[in-house]
Amino acid sequence: MSSSAATWDGTRVLVVGAADWVDPLADALRTRTAATVETVRRYGAARETVRQRAVDCVVTAHDLGETTGVELCRALREAAPGLPVVLCTAAGSEAVASDAIEAGVNDYVPLSSADPALDDLLDRIGRAVAAANRTATRRDRARQFDAIFEDARTATWVLDPDGSLARANRTAADLASVDAEAVRGDPFWTLPCWTDAGVGGDVRRVTERALDGSFSSAVVTGPPTTDADRVLELSARPVRDARDTIVSIVVEGVDITDRVSLERELRRSEELHRVTLNNMTDTVLITDDAGEYTYVCPNVHFIFGYTADEIRERGTIDDLLGPDLFDREELAESGVLKNIECTATDKAGREHTLLVNVREVSIQGGTLLYSCRDITKRKQREEALATLQETARDFLYAETRHEIAQHVVEDTPGVLDLDASAVYLFDEDGTDLRPVATAPEMERLHGPLPTVDADGGSLPGYSFIEDESLFLDDVHDADRLANPATDVRSAAYIPLGDHGVFVAGSADVGRFDPVTRELADLLAATAEAALDRVVRESRLREQDRELQAQNAQLSALNRVNEIIREIDQALVRAETREEIDRAVCERLTASDRFAFAWIGVVDAAGETVEPRAWAGNEQGYLDSLTVEMGGAEPAGRTAATGEVTEVTNVADALREASWRKHALSRDYLSALSVPIAYDELTYGVLTVYADVQDAFDDTSQSVLAELGETVASATSAIERKNALLTTATTRLEFEVADPAFVLSRLATAADCTLSYQGGVQQTADGLYVFVTVDGAAVEAVEAAARELVAVEAVQRIGTEDSEGVVRLHLSQPFVALELADHGAVLRSATADPATTTLVVDIPDSVDVRHITQLVTDAFAETELRSKRTLDRASTPDLHAEVFDRLTDRQLEVVQTAYYSGFFESPRESTGEEIADALDISPTAFYQHVRTVQRKLFTVLFEELGAPASLGVPSPADGE
């Protein structure tokens, strides 16, 4: 058997057919080869077996019953083109052989039916399998070469033995930016990509060494990219045939631009690291296990003050950092030990606090790497901050600005390591900065600190005014230095907000490094916050006191208001003035707010104040003294001045006024007297006493003063009410010589006589008065009225040119309304250029003195000409009965009609004319007139009855 045993290892053979030689062949394959054998009988089973399971060779008989082995071969070539097929037959012919070869069988074996020659058959099957394996191997290698050749990361060229280009992959074509077919056959080193880059000679040397049979490589510059030059690594290797003859050259080009850039950056980074290492403040040292230095960082002088050579000369690292710096076993377990704190002394003898990291390494004979960081300043800062924290806690318990200033001075040495310090505080009442706390060292170096003006002329004043921190290496260089003899050199002036300035100094120059400045700012900021707190709490306490006082005042006011409400309710129910006076006094003294209250009026002679009502703890006070008008007693002073009188402390000036003794003996410690006045009329005086000093604050005074007005108003209302019920009337006649009176001015201007007979209207539009003109043309009066500021408008009533009636629209109050408010009636007012006469009716229930006072107060020059008493008992009050039933509009219409002569015969004005003057329709005018007539006749005939004197029969007579 010519085929090797290796051919059959793992080979799977499918034997197809039912011929006599099939089973012997299968047995021979199983026993004499290492192949796996399977047999099927028919065409369909063969195809299904090949489809489902991997088969390495098919041996088939020609006769397969319904079809032939040639058809099976054709079917397998479509499904598995590389599968070897061997066709065996004992009834072959040239036609069958020709069809078999055409179908693509790998071997056609004619067999003898008597002796199938199994050895030869096995050998031929083995050769078919081996040939198929070789073909598959070449195909796999070709695919592998194609995959390598078309690698997008590598440019690959295949050269002929003479160095000319035979083939190039796509990456190489893209690199050269030319069509590979266009330069095929050209010497490789003459390609444009090399000649343009100027490296053709280097490429040729690489190619020629490969042609000589050696592998060669070179780094060359390739075609440039859009951003930078391209760097290629070229390698060329010869390809030999079986006779060791060079048949081609394979050249590969790898783009190493990025790698070259990376190496370049790495070199730059190494240089940067060397520069950084030389200039950083941390120091790196490397030693062997014995502590001998193998590397000393060039910047070692930053911490230790020694050069690298001097460090090496000092001996081992134990001499520098101290022995037993770390535990070797602990380092072996963890590999690195961090933040080992130790102390070391530098070349100048200064002690430094270091943080050391120790790491196991293997660098040029060194096994231990030490990284040292100087934390001396940080340590000092931590200690200072701890002291500052204690200072802040002390500030929490300080209650005054001076306490805080003293704490700042006491803690400055611990925070700043400076013994000279002071604190200036701003005097809010002036413009000075006063030194309230000074350290002994500051006084020793500078002497006693003076008070300075906060005007910017001195260093503390400038820092305070400009709100600027000053750190001076030498104060002797400062323009604002006030004491040139001071031994202070370094100094800091830091403002404490609006509170003052913190000063710290030293006899040394340049003591304020960045850390000390930072700590000084922190100390000042902490002090400023504490001062803010003290001021804020002081203000809060003051506000609390004010709030408590306000609450007390509010409580007192609430009690007073409660009393006032009770008094108001009593005033509403009161029917007489005596009830009003008594209710006021009783309500004021009902609680413990006031001890005693009384109401008095001035007697007829105007000399004393007589009590009308009182309540509370009187204890005979009013019987013990006479209250004189204008006297020292509060009621006398108020009666004389009409102003509120307050006595905050009755015990003051006790010997100067006898009333104080009487009041103090009854525990009256403060008093308040208010006038009972309304609309410029005084009805008396209300005086209240309390058993505490300063019982009447501003609010209480205001409330009680308003109470006086309320009582006066209620009294006036009672008088007006009683005036409607009384039948007795006092008629006063006044002669007025006041040119300011509107009727006097108008009569003088028009040179006529003007008469007012009760025609007054108070409407929403204003005040209207009807005046009769006598002795002058009406239009002259109209013209004069338009020139007066007190008259807003004038309207002629009636058609006569003289002795008519005008309606004046007044812009000022009219005396008739003021008298009516107090129960009196202005019956008439007659004015001519020489004088004016007023006739006033005063009901018996109204105090004539009040009305007289009102008239005399209203006019500058007034003289009472006559006074007489009238009795209205026998006359029904037709006026009141009718006027109470009329609306304001009805009264306005009928008054205008009356004064226009509408009711005269013949009529002086028509209804249409009056309606036009009133700006209403004639229909509305007549309706108002008829309504008023009906109401008048109803009162006259039905309610009052017609008096016999009128000559009209009463309804009772049936007439």
C-alpha cells in the first residue's frame, strides 16, 4: 500500500452500493486502515449521510438501483466540491468511464467480479484521499496568504527576483497613491512614494539585501499625511522554492508614525519629569537594603539644605531620617508604608516635620524608595488652628467687646507665634479708635498705644477706614507710621469690620509669610464674627426690653381700651348729662387701673372748677381744696388752657403746691387732666389719678384726650335731643362787626341789605343758602358774589331785577349749621354795609354760655344786644313735624319755589323756570311740590288739628 498510515488517521469513508465487493471493501478498510467506515445502499441515503455528517471520502458502486454512481458524483460535486469520490464497477465500459470523468470523480476503478483486488483498491482510495488533502492544504495556505497579504494594517508588495513590482495589496496601493497595475514591472525603489519622499536609496538597499538572500529592514519616511510626515518600518524577506532558489521578494511596510510620536512624547515627558523632579519641594531618595544611597533627588536642598553630594557624604539614610523609621516586616507584607511622620534637622539646624512614604522597588540596585514631604508649615497651621478653635470657644462665652479684644491679645502667641499684639475698638459715639487690649510685648516694643482718629491718617485708621488688611515687612518703610522710635518691625493691621482693628507685630523683619497671614486673617475674622454676635445679642436684648415695654404698654392700652368701650356703651344708653358724667367716672375707676376720677365745670364767675361727678377712692380730696382756674391743680390748668395736663410724679416739688400734699396723702402718685370739648365748645374737665408714677404714657394720654372729645360729643347730643323736647327758648340777638362773614362781605360789595330767614340746604353737592336782596339790583349781588372765594356759585331765584332772592353755593361752613350741631337755631341774619345782626334761638336744655362762646369764637367782633325768653308750649311744633317728613330733595325744591315767588299771586316764576334752574323736568318739579303740600296739610289737618285761631274747622267737627 503506497499511501501512508497517516492518510487514514481520522478519515471517514462512506461506501455506497449493494455490489458484492462493497462489504469486503468495508471490512478491509476497517481492519487494515485507521479509517472510520460507514456503508449505505442507496442514492438518497448517501446524500443524506454526506449532508448530516462530515465525510472525507465516498466510494460508490456504479449501479445504485434507481440511479448510478455517476449521478451521485454529480450531486455531491454541487454539495461538496472538494469531497473525493471513487467510482468502482465490475461492469464498466469506456462510456461509463467517460461519464464518470465528466462528472468529476477523483478515480475510476474497474473491478473483476471474481477477484476485486482489494489491496489495489485500498491503495487507490488512499491516493485519492491524500490528493484531496493536499489540495485542501494548498487552498487553505492560499487563503491564509491572501488574508495576510490583504491585511489593512500592513502595506505588502511582492517583487520579482529582479526587484521589479509584481503585486501590491490595497494598503500599499493607497500608500503610494497610484494604480498598482500602472507601475507593475517597475523597480520597487523607483515607485513615486519613495522618490517623492527622498528615501529611494534606503528602499533600494533593503531590496538588494533581500535579493541577496538576507532579511533586511529599515525605517524610512513615507508619503506625508495631511497632518504630518509618515514614518514606515520596511522589512524585506526572500521567498525560495523547493530547490532553494529565490522566486520572489515580499516587502512589508508598517506605519509606525504613532509609535514614533509616542516615543518622542515619552522622551519629552522624561525630560519634563526630570525638570519637575528637580524643582518640586518633595524629595525622593533611593537606597539599598543597607541604607546606602543609590539615588538622591537633585532638589534635596529644598528640605534639608544639603546638596546631593553632601547627602551622600553624610552616610546612610538613618543618619538623615533617624533609625527605626519603619518596620521591615510590615513593609514586606504591604509593599508600601505611607505617611510616616518624623523630624529631621536641616543644614542650618532648623527642625522640620516630614511625612515619609517608603516603597519597595528594584531600580538600578536600589531596593527602597523614600518620598519625603515637608509638613512643618502645615503642622504649625494645625497647631495654630487648634489654638484658634479654643479661642473661638472662648469667644462664645464673652459678653462684651472688651472681653473679646482681651481674648484676641491673649491667644495671638498661640495662633501666630507673635507676642506683640493689640486691639483697637471704634468709639461709636465719636470718631476715635481706642486701644482696649494690649499685650505686654507690644508695650515694651512700642510703648503705650495712643487713641487715634479714624480718618486714615495713621496705619490703624487707614486700615479701618479703607477696610484693607496691611501686612508690612518693616513698618519703618510705611508713610503713615506715627511713632518712628518704635522697635516693632514686622506688623499687620487687619480691620475687624465696623468694630475696630487688630494689630500684631514682631521685632524681626519679614515675619508674615503666607501661612502666618492666613492665620492672622482667620483670627481677625473669628474675632469680627464674635464682635458681631455680641453687638447683635446686645441689640436683641435691647429689642427684647423694648418689646417687653411695648407689650406692657399694649396690655395697659388694652385695659384702657376696654374701659373706653364700656364708657362708649354707657354713653349710648345715657339719657342725661349727669348719667354721662357719672358713667365715665365709674368706668374709669372700676378696675385698679386708676384710683380716682372726677369731672368738673367752670363756675358762672369763671374762677373755680366745680365737681359735677366723681368715682373711685376720693377720700375727701375734692372737699380738701378749691380748684382754681389756672391754678396748680391739673384740673385748674386744663380748664384755663384747654390743653392736656400731665403730672408724672406728684411727689416732685411737694412744697410748691398744696394740692400735691393732699394727693400724695391719698396715694395719688400721677395725674392726667383732659378737656371735655367738642367743636370748640368746652363742657368741663376730666381728671384721673393713679397710684403709680408715670401711669399715663403717650398712648394713654391720646386715648383719654379722645375720651374727652367723646364725652363732649355725647353731652352735645343729649342737649340737642333735649332741645327738641323743651318748650322754653332763649332768643339772643348779636351784633357782628366781622368783615370776614360771607354775608357782611357780600352786602358791603353790593351796597345792599341781605337777609337770611332760615333758608339753608345741606346736600351731597354742597351747602346752599337762600338770601333776600334789598336795596340793590340782584345782578349786582350776583356779580359781587362771583368775586368772593367763599362763594362757589350764585343763582338768581325769581324774575324781579331788584329785591329778589339768590341762592349761594358756599365753599365754607355756615354758622347756622354749627349752631344746629349744638341744639341752637339761627333764626335770621341781616347784613348791610354797616353792620350784621344775628338772631339765635337756644332751647332751655342747652347752656346759653356754650352758644354765646361759639358765636364769639366764630366772629372777631361780636356784641350781645339782647336776650329774652320765649315759650312755645301753646304752639304746635309744625316746623319739626313737617321737616322730619321731607326728603332733602323735596325740601330743596319747595324752598327754591318759595323764594322764587312761585306761591305768590300772580306768580313771579313759573314751574318750568324753576325746574330749569334746578336742572330737573317740570313734571318732577310739580310732583315734588304736590308731595310737600300733601305732607304739610296732613300734619296740619289730620295730626295736629286746625287751631281755632286759623279759622279752619277741625276734622272732628265733620267739616
